[in-house]
Amino acid sequence: FPTLESAVQSVIEIMQSGVAIARVEFMDTRAVKAVNAYSKLTLKETPLLLFEFHGSETGVREQAEIVQEIAKDNGGMDFEWAEKPEDRKRLWTARHNSHYSGLQLRPGSRSVATDVCVPISRLAECVSETAQELEDMPFPYTIVGHVGDGNFHVQMLIDPDSREEWDMSEGINRRLVSRAIRMDGTCSGEHGVGIHKMEFLKEEHGEDALQLMRLIKHAYDPNNIFNPGKLVSWDA
């Protein structure tokens, strides 16, 4: 696709059309470049979408034709098939290794990763605003995602010895999470809340919901031995 926005907009329209997509993944230009170098691929170095279709040969062909038409209307180009199992595996493995390939963009860097999930209708807006903010950062980054679910990941490659870059990456994370919550999304798509995103649960769910979670935790784990200090604080 010519732009990140046009790729994500295609996903929105495809999902809204009712086409049965088994899965759809997104990679921005930086992620594609990193994957090409790491996995020895020759993908066109622009924002791209990876689709997988399930069903009969006729059904898959019909689904793919609809997807191609929607993608074309949004500037999509170079639609390529990977029908052989080894070709499909090679592409999906490259996507799944995007974290490791991203590290090669800045050897010796520390990877700071975060993710959010928003309604499909707000996905293009959320991704676009996040990318615009990342453009002003002094460190490399990639954006990839399971965009069929409205979930995307940001990987920031910071200097492990730079407090300034760490603070910048933390600022990106905070603003990304707040942006997603404002768009009726959630602070974490699949990375989990753990410790790092505990502070955002109040903004997302409210204090009453947190207190209910806390009471359940106290009832089932009165000695606080089950994964203590994660998700919900022990005391209000």
C-alpha cells in the first residue's frame, strides 16, 4: 500500500464487508525492511497486509477477489499468492519473527514493546496518530499487528544507556494507551497488564471495578501468594 493509513483502512472495509478472513496481519514499512533483511525475503518495502483464507477452492477465490477489489480501491498493489505450504510458512514465520528482525534495525539496542486494541472502526485513526508521534522520536521503531482484531504492537529500539530515550518510550506508551481508551479500546491487546500497565486500569475501568477485582483477589488468595503485585494492587 502507498501509506499506512490506506492499508489499515482496507482492513476496516474488508471486515465491514463480511468477508470471512481467517487472519490478517499488518506490517509497516520499517517492519517489512527488517523482515526482508532478517528472513532473506524480497517483499515490497511499503506498508503491507498478510491475509489467510480458509474454505473450498471456489470460496477462497471469491473471498480473495473481493479483498483484492477493496485493497485496490485503497491503493493496494502487487497482490501475491502463496499457495504452497512452504511458501505460506515462510511468510508467516517472517511475520512471527518480526520482533527479532526489528532488533537488527539498531544492533545493541533494547526493545521496548507495547500494544493496545481498539474497535475496528477506530483502528486507522489510532495507528495513524501513533505513527505520526513516533516519527519525531530519535530511535527506530516498527508497527505490526493482528489488525483483524483491532490489535497492534509498537516496538521501539532504544539505547539501553539512555535515560532520555527510555523516558520518551514511556511517554509514547502512556499516550498510546490513553488514546486507545479514549477510542473505547483497551490498554493491552494481548501482552497483558502485569505490572507495567496496572496504572491504566483505573482510567479504563474505574475505581469501583478495581475494588471488585481486589475483593475477589482477597477472597481467593488471602495470603497474596498467587502472582503477587500483578494486575491489581493488594491495597486500594
